[in-house]
Amino acid sequence: MTDPARATVVPVALGSRAYEIVIGADLIAAAGAELARRFPGARYAVITDETVAEHHLDRFTAGLADADLGYSTIVVQPGESSKSFETLASVVDGVLSARLERGDLLIALGGGVIGDLVGFAAGIVRRGMRFVQVPTTLLAQVDSSVGGKTGINTRHGKNLVGLFHQPSLVLADTAALDTLSERHLRAGYAEVVKYGLIDDPAFFDWLEIHRGEIFAGGPARAEAVARACRAKAEVVRIDEKETGPRALLNLGHTFGHALETATDYDAERLVHGEGVAIGMVLAHEFSARLNLASPDDAVRAARHLAAAGLPTTLAEVPGGVGTVDGLMQAIFQDKKVKRGRLTFVLTRGIGKAFVADDVVPELVRDFLADKLVG
Amino acid sequence: MTDPARATVVPVALGSRAYEIVIGADLIAAAGAELARRFPGARYAVITDETVAEHHLDRFTAGLADADLGYSTIVVQPGESSKSFETLASVVDGVLSARLERGDLLIALGGGVIGDLVGFAAGIVRRGMRFVQVPTTLLAQVDSSVGGKTGINTRHGKNLVGLFHQPSLVLADTAALDTLSERHLRAGYAEVVKYGLIDDPAFFDWLEIHRGEIFAGGPARAEAVARACRAKAEVVRIDEKETGPRALLNLGHTFGHALETATDYDAERLVHGEGVAIGMVLAHEFSARLNLASPDDAVRAARHLAAAGLPTTLAEVPGGVGTVDGLMQAIFQDKKVKRGRLTFVLTRGIGKAFVADDVVPELVRDFLADKLVG
């Protein structure tokens, strides 16, 4: 077990909303002591889903009990469908039933769905309560648990409803990833690769070498999580509310969200990280088509993702992705639209991504149409 | 019609979230031009309820059309029951269906329910859109439209879910109050009186003289609204998130909310301002019982509120207010509870209110028990 004192700590420097990301093995069991030290006198509502509860809830609450902390638990259905108004209302009701007060905390024990849902609930109960992220998936550890984006889905698209609400602490237990399926580990890995592709070619090089060790659970895993978190923390520090540079983190996400919409958020067909993997390759290929980047970089990015077992082409999505009209409609409903022009993250090569806010929709349509036939 | 250039403007000095409250007669008809000037290029979703729509919606949208502004309308059921997750979800859905983008604005045309609901929706659609308050009740003009508190109710109590989200503009049309019932005008007047009772004895004196003119719609009405807004704006400026002095605005509200809970938020029996009127008198009487204030001040406050036609005693609530246990339970669920001690606004006399965060619950219970029998 990692002694929390020896874990890696990544600070997120956001002034009065600053917090720390603690990264290490077996932090779930040690969380009670850590929370008692950081939030004296507080009580907790631990919110998780049935799948995560099976693997981690008992160990987590045993730690709370050992530290004499008062807590309630709320268990929701697993899966993207819990990012709904209905589940949000039921979580809020559970927190109010537990009579938590303003100084108490919510705990999001789970993957990105739980983190987004619980962060949203924390942001609106009593007009804002504190919360702790305990991400149990690689995706959540390197992306969604850091930065304060919270939200739910609607029939109009993903994450169109929510708010910015920073956690007070993130505890990333790298040993928890051993309970993930290979597929979900891969999906999270797509977001790790993203940080290399955005602006850190040296990290991309390092990933090409250490991919095996990261998947196997060696020391490179914690290092990869820490480097990803540091990269994200820096972007969030500069642009907390995504008015500018933070949009870089959406590399691959506009295409990715469209693919998730096209597959009805059906995790059997496509999970978020897989959509992002394909989306990042598409972003590189589209950039090459606009003569912004060398096609070789798109090939190199695709090769690394494919080697990790991730899909990199539209053809690999089971059941297909529908028509170009459907994809364009999803892209337009995505929130990164300004006065009819599309905001896209494009790239000049590996580690050279940039935000373009004037992409002509017809060029995207032509590109996708070609990809759909080819 | 008031020329907006000649209307009274009260600034709310909140740095990057600063905005103006514009107060004058017939601003609803003039709103289109005002919006076009302030938010070039924006589109609007006008959200109102059926009752307000009947009185004001056509005039309002005619002004938008005259100014060539694009808009959609969303009309919800009138009444407190619209402050629910269900109605929130339907408003959010309407805004997304209208394809409003991040730079566009929501407009809350109505009373406190509409303002709280629309402000909440604006705060969460696309993780935060701008909105304009167009309060059509006295209550909303002098209280809920200013300061950024938004929220909905749950079975656990009033306003326990919501967020702080400041409007970008408030347009308070004092002529709109002519469509209010006498009862709702009175209820709003309770919140006007509150500002005198909190810290402005001269304003209370002025109200004792000008009450008739305010109700009749003379120049004193706009002055009363402006003075109340100035008082609220100053408190909000000092303490936007209610970590301290802003709690003063809750004078009469802890008791008032308990009475609203006890009457099931049934507007036939008790509206918010009536609860606040009784609550303010109770706060003065309770303060007198604690030897903090002279009983004469409680009598003077009660006399002025009663002269305005407001209830000032528990006995005046139709159907009664239930048991002391029920009232205490509602008080405990109110959000102003810290570690078992109650936070109450008490007073040392007219215009001398203060926040006490260590009120012993048993003293409140004994006081209420006596009030219930007597």
C-alpha cells in the first residue's frame, strides 16, 4: 500500500479554488485517514455505481469507519444513462435525506459518469457543497476528475447541461485500475495519449516506449497518470472556464462526441475513449487534408493508438456511424459552435495542436463523406 | 412611457460579474431596444408563466421584433410548483431545442418563481449562459431578481437546490405592478419593509409616510424599488456568496420558510411575502424575549406591516401552521444550520438587525410553543 505521504501530489493552482491530486497505489483503503486530516469534522455522502461498489465500496467505507467519519452511501446504476436529470434528482434527494450540511462533502467514487454526476450534484445542493473525486478508471484519473467540468446528457447531446465546480481533492488510486476490463483501460489510455498529441511530443515518445508497462501496472502507470494530470492541471490553471486554451483538451472530442451520438451512447458499441481515439486520428487526418500537418503524423498517431488496441477508423465502429448528415447535426449541436463557424482542435503535427474557431462546416462534411465511403 | 435613458439605474458592483438594475415605468415595451443596444448579435429565449404571459408577453416580444431580435418563447405553469426538477428539465430542453449558443441570453419574464427557475437554467445550460431578469412582481423587483440566487424546491425544503448565477441585466418595470393583485403587491411590500428593518431606520420612517403612494403607483413606488435595490446591491457586493453579512437579508426568512413548509407552499393559504411579514415580526418578538430589543420595536414593525394589510401573527394563517415539532423540523432543514446551532437574524431594534449563528434551538422551540398557544 502506498503511504499517502509518499504518493505523488499534483497541485491544481486555482487560487481560492486550489486543490491537490494525490496519485498512488491503494489510496482507496487509505482515504479515511486522508479525509480526516484534510476536512476535520466533516461528514460524507459516498456516491458510486453498482459495478464500482462491488469492487471498492467496502474497502472505502471501512477506511471511513476506521477514521470515525460519519457517512451515507448512494448507489446508482452504472453507465452513461445515469448522467440524466432523473438520476441527478435522486442523488440530490439522497444527499438532502442524509442531512449533509454546507461544510460536509460528497464523494464521487467511480469513473467519469460518477464524477460528472456527483460534481454537478455537489454544485447545486445548497447552492454549492464541496466534493472529493476518487476516480477508479484511467479515463477519470487523467481527465474527467480534474478541472471541475461536471454535467449530464440530454437528448440534444452530451454534457450540454452542467457547471464548473472544482473538487476539493482528487485521490487517484492506480491499483484500482487492475479491476478494469482491458477495453476500459485502453479507452482511458486514449486520453493519456491526447496530452502527448496536444503539446508534448516528448511524452508521446515516452508513451511509445512505456505503453506495455503502463498497461501491466508497473511504475510507469503512476508516472503516466501524474504527467497527464500535470498537463491537465496546467491548462485548467490558465483557463478554468474554457474561454480559450482549455479548448485544446477537446482534441478528438468534437468528432468523438459525434460518434458517441451516432452510436446512441451505447457502450457495447463505443465507449468515450474509443470515440476520442478515432476522433484524434480524424483530427490529424483532417489537419493533413487542410495541409496543416504531414500525413505521416496522422499515421504515427494512429499506429500508436492501434497498437494499444484502440479503434482508429470509422469502419471499426460496430453497427456503423450512420450518415454524414447525422454526424454533422451532432457536430453542430456540440457546444463549440460560434456564429455558424465550427471550433475545432486541429494540429500542425504530433504535439502541435491548436484551436481553430473558423472551420468551414462544408470542409468537415466533405472530409467525413470521404471517410464514410473509404 | 419611461425613456430608458431617464430611468433610474442602480449598479451592482461585482467586478467581472457587474450589472445594472434599470428601474422605470413601461420598460417591458422598451426592452427590445435596450437589449439590442447592450447585447449586439444575441438571440433570446423568453421564459415566462401563463399568468404573466397573458399580461406582458405580447408587449415584450413586440419590442424584440421591432428591434429585429431573434427569440423563442417558453411558457410554464404559474406557481411555486414550477420550481421543480421536472420544470427545470423542460426549460433546459426548450433552450437547447431553440439552439441558443453560449453568447445568447435567457430572459426571465415574471415573478420570483420564474426568476429563480430561469436563473438556474441559465447557470447550467452549456455550463453557464447569460440571462436577463425582467421582474414583474414587487417581490421580484426588490429581492429575488437581484443578487444571483437561483434555485428550485424539493420535498426537503425550499431553495435547497440551485446556484449563484448573476444576471447580466435587470429591467424592473414599475408599471407592470399595476397588473398585480393587491395581495401580491402587499406581499412584495414586506420585502421592501425588510430593508428598513435591517439597517435603515430612516427608510422605515419614510415608508411609514409613503406607504399609500407606493401602493397607488405614484413616484414613491419607483423610489421605494430603487432604495430597496440599492440596499440589496450593496449587501450582495460585500458578500456575493452569503458567507457572512448577506445572511442579514434572511431577516424573517427562517421563520417564514418554516411557515411556508407548514402550509405546503399552498399560495391560497400563504405566499412568501406573507410568511416573511409574520417571520419578521416573530424575529423582533424573539429578539425582545432574549432581551436584545425593546418590545416596542416589535409592536411598531407589526403595526406598519398590518397597516399594509399583511398578516403578522401565526393565528392569521388560514388552516393553521401545525405543531411546534413540524415547525422546528422545517427550521432545521433550512440551510442556515451550523453544527446543530441555528443561524438566525435577530435585532436590537428597528434598523439594527444582526446575524447570530449560535441560537439555541430549545429557546426557539419554547418561543414558538408559546406563540402557538397564545
